[in-house]
Amino acid sequence: MGRIVASVKVNNVADASMGLRCDALVDTGASFMVLPMAWRDRLGDLETMTEVEMETATQETIKGVVCGPVRIQIEGFRPIHHEVAFVDMTPENGEYEPLIGYLVLEHSQAGVDMLGHRLVKTKHMDLKLIKRPAPTRITEQGLPQTTSLPTAAT
């Protein structure tokens, strides 16, 4: 399987002068935009939202610090406001490997083209409709009666 790497800009929403640009690996098994803890100061003073446990591709459990808000823009796609997760990373050959997770991909409307090994713009956002039960009213005889709901077509 091929690797998909994309150029990404990440900026502090409160202070746009604090930011970074990097090449990041697209990882649909990761949730967040994952950056090395060593880069945290580059984004300035971000609010720590929570600490999370993350499972790596090798089934190792590591701790991550989720911070934000940040503005994330994958090159060629619309910018989004989101959070990033900082984790302790060991650089390979002197370079870190940041990750672009599925939440960032979905919000950016970036889909993974497995055959072309690239990101492509998705035409539509997902919408899951929740089916509500039909409202019930009481008839003159005191019996419950279900009324029909208007549909999107009407």
C-alpha cells in the first residue's frame, strides 16, 4: 500500500503569527491531526482541552495532549478550525512524521483515492438522518392516534 503525504498549515486561531507548515502522512486510522510534542511551542499558547490515550499502529498505547483551537489547511482544500493532538515522537532520520487523521480529512472534505495515492475533494458532506417517531395525538374518543410527519419533499 502506498503512502499519501500532504502539505499542511496549522495556525493558532487566537494568534495567527504562531503556526507551522509541514508534510504529514495521511492516516485514516488516526482521529486527530497528530503533531510531535517538540513542536507545541511553535503554535503559541493553546488551551489544553484534554489528555487522551491513543493506540499506535503497533498496538502501543501512548498519551496525547489535545489542544486548540487551531486553523488547519491541507494544501488544496478548505481551511477548518479544529484541535490537534501532541504526542512524544522520536524522529526517524532526523525528521518527525506528523499525521492527518480522519476527523481533519472529513471536515476538510478530503477523500482518499486509494488507486491514485492522493487526496481528492469530496462532493458532499455526510448527513445521517435520525428517524423520529411520528407524533401522537389523542382523539375525541381518548385513543392515541399517530399523525404523519411532513417529508423533505413536501
